[in-house]
Amino acid sequence: MEITTKSATETAQFGQKLAIALTEWGSGERARVIGLSGELGSGKTTLVGGIAQGLGITDRILSPTFIIVRQYECSGDFPKIFYHMDLYQLDPNGGNTEFGIDEILTDPLALVCIEWIERFPQLSEYVDISIALTQQSESVHTISVNSRSTQSIILEV
């Protein structure tokens, strides 16, 4: 699936719609993971903010670039915990898991959004979202969503 958004507001609104689909996706044996890729400033954190809003999280979503992971409590059945990770500061060749990602990924009631997913190559099952700025304008984004999971996610946009 591929969509185009024409502003940060539209990108966040798409994140809100995505959150609804994710809650319907439900829990499994492990955490559900959204992997995000795209250049610096492409809108990854804006999209994560929209997902958080769609989950009912009222906290301001800040990029966890320097702390790697932020955790938010959720009130619904799924997810119970929302994690936002930013792996930009990690070794691009992978192998950096000292911040507890393995434990986070074992929680079946967690939803995890990971920016710079390409820096965690050992992860094989996730919803893959790539965001690209178009050449026409810095506010126009192309968002591609692909499932790398055995259970597909259905989006109604």
C-alpha cells in the first residue's frame, strides 16, 4: 500500500488511522512491531505521534534519538504499552541490543514503533513503513506500508 500526504497534519492523521488498524490486529505471542525507515526529517516521528494519538496517548511524542526508547501506557486491551524507539545512534551494522529490546519484543501486549529499523537487521517480522519526501515539496510525503509478518494487517484509508 502506498499513500501520499501533503502536510505533517495529514501524516499524523494517517498514523491515527493506522493505530485503529493496529488495535484490531490484536496481540500475539510477541510484541507487534512497526519498523520505520526514511531520511532524516522525512516524517517518521510525526507518523509515530499520530499512531500514539490514535491509541489515546495524550503525551507529546518526542523523538527518543538520544535515549533510544520511550514508553507510554495505553488504556485499551491492546496495546497495554506503546514503545517508541529510535535506533539512529546505534551501529548501522546491528548488534546493539544492550538497551533491552529483546525483553520488550517478548511482551505480547506491547506495540513497538522502531525508527531506523534497518539498524536492527535481526528482526524479521514487522510492518514495514518507509517514508520519502517528494521532490516537489518538503511537506509532501510518500508512505509505503508492507507487512513482513505472518499475520497481515488490513488498513482502510
